[in-house]
Amino acid sequence: MIILITGLLLIIIGFWAMLTRKNLIRIIIGFAVMDTGINIVLVAIGYVKGKTAPIIDKAVTMAQGAEAGIQAVDKVVDPVPSALVLTAIVIGLAVTALMLAYAIRMYKTGNSLDIDDFEEQKW
Amino acid sequence: MAENILIIVLSTISLIAAVFAVVTKKTINAIISSGVVSLMASITFLLVAAPDVAMTEAAIGSGLTTVVFLYALKHVRGQRSSRDD
Amino acid sequence: MADITMLIMNAAFYILMAAVLLSFVRFIKGPTCADRMVALDAMTIAGISVIVFIAVFANRAIYLDVAMVYGLLSFLGVIAVARYLEKGL
Amino acid sequence: MHKVKPGIILFVILFGLWLLLAGADRDELIVAAAASLVISVLFAGRASALGSVRLHPKAIAYAVIFFFVFLKELVHSTIDVAGRLLSPRLPINPGIVKVRTRLKSPLGRIILANTITLTPGTMTIETKGEYYYIHWIDIRTEDIDSSTEAIVAKFEKYLEVIFG
Amino acid sequence: MIKYILIFLVLIGMAWLFFPLVVEFFTPDITNNLAANYVFGSAADLNMPNAVTAVVVTYRGLDTLGEVTVLFLATAGVGFFLKRKKHMEGIRRPGSEILKTGSEILAPLIIIFGIYIFTHGHLTPGGGFPGGVVMASAFLLLLMANENFGFSHGIINLTETISGIGYVLIGITGLVLLGLNHFLDPRWLGLGQWGRLFSAGAVPLIYSFIGLKVGAEMSGLLDSLQSDGGEQ
Amino acid sequence: MIQIIGAVISLVGSMFIFLGALGVVRMPDVYNRMQAGTKATTLGSMLTLIGIGIVLPGWLGKLLLLVVFIIITNPISSHALARAAHHAGIKLTEKSVRDNLKEDYPKEDDNG
């Protein structure tokens, strides 16, 4: 619950940064913060009270194979949000790098990082 | 009990660091603040029982995010005055 | 026996959280970004211990791998900022 | 030859690291051997610093002694710094001094510098040739020789035997 | 001024929209059906302890293939925006001797730790994505420490191509061997013994290819970001 | 009994980490903060991890490896940061006695 609210507030703070800042790099930092907030919300939704990570080892059950699956089902949390976020983090870094590359390119052509200087790209 | 207090501490630190990343003047301070947010997020992932995600966040947030932003900042810095940031 | 051990470990855990908060104070105050980086480094090292304590309380040895990633990679961010400051990046 | 010895040392280090991480199962041994072989072949030219380790018994004994000396210094000076920190007046006397070292091999020099850095109270800032510039939290002397005596000498005599 | 009021209103509206979702969400006490199926299936069908890896590699394997493609496109985009330019030496300040020697010793350790992470993806946390990122971190360390780091782009491209082709080939093999109903089924390698390294069918192999590909792509991305981009 | 000893060791270690954080707040300039912040915490985390390893002997191998990683990587990063701070011209505190590096290489500013 506290974690969910934290994630939501991080999303809103990142959105605030994206809306108000002028510098392109600061906008992208806002995007990164927002990304982290979304990941926190997604993972926190998959949490089940009092359960442990969905990796079966000796701390969960001593059984092996299918027997372990039956015994572990009511002891672990939901693995699906973890699997989603696992790839989303790496993709987020690649997308951030792509945005930064575009920002550098804009700086080289327009010689400025201020978003208000790129008037001709408004539509 | 201890976990609940840890959650409060982590939330406070990450929220303050995120606000600091928005309001600070220099870009490099904002970059380091996003590193703090990433560290706290990684411990949070561990608390909600997702060690895979925590490990990915640790590997990305400890070095690569900072470096990617700093490379961009380096290219931008070239023509400006050199000492300020 | 086990109760006393857990009690002492809980005390250590609270002290670690206080240490993270104290470093964060320097992070907010720090006049230069080198100060902020020192504070972030101290927070990371305290964070490694926090992760290990979480692993102890959850009784999962596999959580240690996360701490190991931090132990091996946390210096990269510091070196990146250092190389940026001395214009060597 | 100068590529073979660092390669072998690197292989042993990587193999041992994997076994500490994963345990000595049969499958693990196969994968560990393959992975560390590939990496040590790729990096043997780059990690030439490892070649300066001497592998005779006296050097190994000195390495063990060096480890304990380092631990003792670490605890001793941490308590010293902690005492300074806790006193309300903050009795520090910092500055940067210059010391001299006799070590030649790159690995010996980096281990010496890292040892100085890890000991609280002293920290290597810059290395230029045989001189190290060290930030010292409590300067007792300003002369090169006496500060060398105070900071470097206690570690150097062991490292000299190990690395030459 | 009106702009700031509008932004404030947008933020408040966003918070108002999402706040009930967060506050009224109660953390469940019992794992839902889908998750229970996945956890049971990963242990029973695939003989694999890590259910997250089971979801990433097998149950949602096609999505992962798509995500690797997205990663490849992003890297190609970075390379497209920042054209590489040679002969830019002499501007960077050389790194210190300690950093250079230390990086040469630490980089193999980091790489073998990355290999450990992605080969043990089915037993412990981790897998291809964090493992690849850790390997790219070793590359990054060398790139930061040596001011004229001449790394052959051939090796990166070769690794990327081989692992990409390998991943696709495994998919096609699964298609051909087992028919459409068992697309991307990793069980053609034998399930092995519970908890051993060589178990869970082809999952460690697939994850190794993903790890190598992610590592190579991240290294290429860092390399194109580091070199001076574009014409002035 | 051995478990209580291990727990006490980890308590002492966490106190060292706390002292390091206190030093980060109290010390007057970057270099002194680095002295307290990155090295008192190194000893502190060593003691903490080894104490936990005594409590849970099955984890000792991985914890020792973690300690080795911290010992190898920490001095390199703090050395690099100190060198960069000195190069970027961050001043030493007023209390400092002398600065031999500045005397020997006063014109370090021209990009090396």
C-alpha cells in the first residue's frame, strides 16, 4: 500500500518534470524517474501478503519436481509482473539512450537544448 | 515490523530524491539523484519478493543509467564554459 | 537463544537505516557533486548490508546475489562521475 | 611466455571464483572450465600485470603475513578515526603529503596504493612515478622521508618480497 | 502563468484519476489461478525452480523475442543518430594508473560473474537480461579507464549476429521438431535432474543466447554514445 | 552461543557504518568526508557480513566473496573520485596544513 502510493507519486513527479522543465536532458531524467515509478507499481500489484519469491529452493520446500510445484503453489507470489518488469527495465534503458541520442543530435543541429527553441517542429 | 519502517524510510528517501532531481539547478545533480531513486527502488523490489527485478535494477541503476546520461552531458558540454558543472 | 540473536540483528538493522538516512542528509546538503557522490557511495555500502539483512529475515539465500551485483558494480557510477569531473569520460 | 603466466593465473582465479559461487557439481565444473578458458585467453594480453606475482613459498608466506598486518592496521586506524569523529571538537589536521615507494611492478604498486586508501586516515590521490601523493587526516610530519616511514614502510617490506 | 496552472491541473487530475486504484487495491492473501498454474507448470513440466524464468523464456517466449527485437531497434537507432567519427584522441584526460591496472584485473571478474548470472537463470534470480547488462558493464569499465580503447567492433557484431541467429534457430527448431502446438517448447534437450545446471531442457541455452545478445547490444550502444556524435 | 557472538559482531559492524555516515555529515571537506565515508563503512560492512556468516554458516562462502568484492572495488572508486575532485579544483578545508600536490603541479588545469 505505501509502496503503491510511492510508485504513483514517483510517476506524478516524473510527469511534472517532463511538463515543466525546459532542458531536454532534464525531461529525459523525468522520463527515467517515471519509468521507475511504473515498475514499482507493477511489481507491487503482484505481491501476495506473507509469500516469498517464486524461486523454489530448500527454503521453500524440500521436494523436487512436480511434487515441489504442488507444495510451492501456496507459498510464492505472482511471477507474471516480475517477468514483465524484468524486460521492461532493460528496454527502458535502451529507449532512454535512444532519446538521449536524439537530444544530442538536436543539440548538434540547433546548437541548443532548450525545448522552446525548436519552434519549427511544433505542429 | 522492521520491514514496515524500512518501507517508510525507502519511500521518504526516494520521494525526496525525485523532487530534488526536478528542482535542482545543475543537471549532474539531477543525474545522481536518479541514481539514488534507482537504489531505493531496487531495495523496494526485494521487499516485495521480486529478486529478479531487483537484480536487473541493480545492474542497470548502479552504472549504466548514470553513464548514459553523463555521455550525453559530455557531448553537450563541449561548447559551453567548462568549469561550472 | 534464537530470540536474542534476532533481537540483536533487529537493532543492527535499525542502526543501518539510521546510517542511510544520515548519508542522505549529506546528499541533500552537499555543496559540490563530489560530496553527493560520496554520500551515494556510503548509501550503497549501507544498502548492501540492508539487502543482506533482508535476506536473513526472509531466510532466502538467493537474495544474496542481488547484494553481490551491487558489491561488484556500485563503483562504476562513482568512477563515471569522477571521470566526468576530470573531463576524461 | 609473458602472456602464458598471467593467463594461467587469471584462469585459476576465475575458476575458483565460479566454484565459490556455485559449488563443485560436475556440470558446474564443465561450464566453469569452458567459460574461464575463453575469458583468460581473451584477456591474457590485457592482464599482463598479473604476471609479476612470484610463486615461491616465501612469497606466499609473506602474503599471509601481509594480510594480517593489513587487518591489524585497518582495525587500529578505524578506531583512531572513529575516536576523532566522536569527539565534539573534531581534532583533525588534514593535508596532502608526498611519499616515495620502491616498488616497480604495476600490481604491487596498485596493491600498495589500495592498501593505503583502505586504511582510514590516509588516501592515495595521485601517483607520479615513484611518488605518491597522499591525503592524510592527521599530519604529524611534513618531510618526505619521515612520512614515507610512517605510511608506506610497514606495507612495503612485505609487498617487495611478493612482487619484487 | 496560465501554462503553470494548466500543468498543475493536469497533475492533480492524474493523481485524482489513479489514486482510488491505488488506495482501494488490497493486497491479496492468496495467489491467483494463473500464477498458481505457472508456478506449478514450471516445476512439473519444465523441472525448473525459477518460475519467473519459466514465464519469460517459455510461456511468454514469443514476447521476449519481440522485446529483444525492440532492443535491437533501439540500439540501431542510437547508432543511426550518432555517426561514428574516428581520430578524436587527445581530448580526454588519461585515467590514473591505479584505475587502468584495476580495470584490467576487474573486467574478467565482472564478465565471469555475468556468465554465472545468465547460465544460472533457471536456478537462481537473474538470467539473460541482468547477465547481459553486467557483461556490458565490464566493457563500460574498460571504456572509461582507457582513453584510447580500441575494441574491435567485429567481435561485438559477431556475438550479436551469432546469438540472434541462434535464438531464432532455436525457435525454428522447436517449430519444426514438435509442430505448431509446441512452438518454442524447450523440452527437446531433456529435462535433467532437479536443481542441476544442465536441466530444464533448452532454457539455459536460450537464456545464454539472450544474455550474449543483450550484452553485445548494450556494449554497442555505449560505444556509439561514447564516440563523438554527428558532424559539428 | 556462537550465534549470539555473530550477531554482536554484525551489530558492531553496523555501528561502524553509522559512524561512517556520521563522518560524512560532520567532516568539513570532500577529502575528509571520503576518509570517513568510504572506509569506515568498508570495515563496518566487512564485520557485518562476517557476523551474519557466523550466524548462518551455510552462507559464509558467498558472504566472503561479497567482502572480497567490496575490498577490491572500494579503494579504486574512492581514489578516482579524490583525484577528480582535486583536478576539478575543489578546495581543501581551511584547517588543512599543506598541499604538496598543488605545489608540485600547480598548472594541472589545462586538460592534463
